[in-house]
Amino acid sequence: MGKKRTEVTVENVGDLIHMRVEAQKFFRLPHSNGLLFSIHTHLLSLKELTNNKEWTERFYKVLIDLPDDIASYKGYLPNKEKITDYLKSSLEQD
């Protein structure tokens, strides 16, 4: 969330809140029998996340159950209610 975390409103939460999304892959190399583990990281805005209903529903359910100490550690606590309201509203529109 960074520098703008205090500027989040109900109107701009979809644009200002971003999720770090990781694509992790694990391979065994055929010739050397070595192991390769890669992580590719993307930033995804809540607005983009809501384009996928399954992801939106899953994140909404996780966030409403997330204890405050973990939400604080992840940086969501100050805006948790705005985020969950945004996700819920998105789910209700579909």
C-alpha cells in the first residue's frame, strides 16, 4: 500500500490497493536431475482482481476471517473494511 495508504477511500480503494500475486513453479531438470524453483511476482489492483469472480470471492472470504494481528502484519488492517466492502459490492454486481 505504501505512501498512499492514508489516502484510501471507498471511491478509490480499487485503484490504490494492490495485491502481490506470485506464480511459483518447481521443475526437475532432465539432464542434470537438478531442481529449479522460480517465483514470478506481479502487482494486481483490487479493480483488476475483481475481473475474476473466483479470486474475488476467495479473497473476500479469507479477508473477513483474517485475524486483526495478521491483517495488520500484511498491511490491510487500516483499510480492511473498505477492501471487504469493495469486494462484497463487486460480488453483488455479478
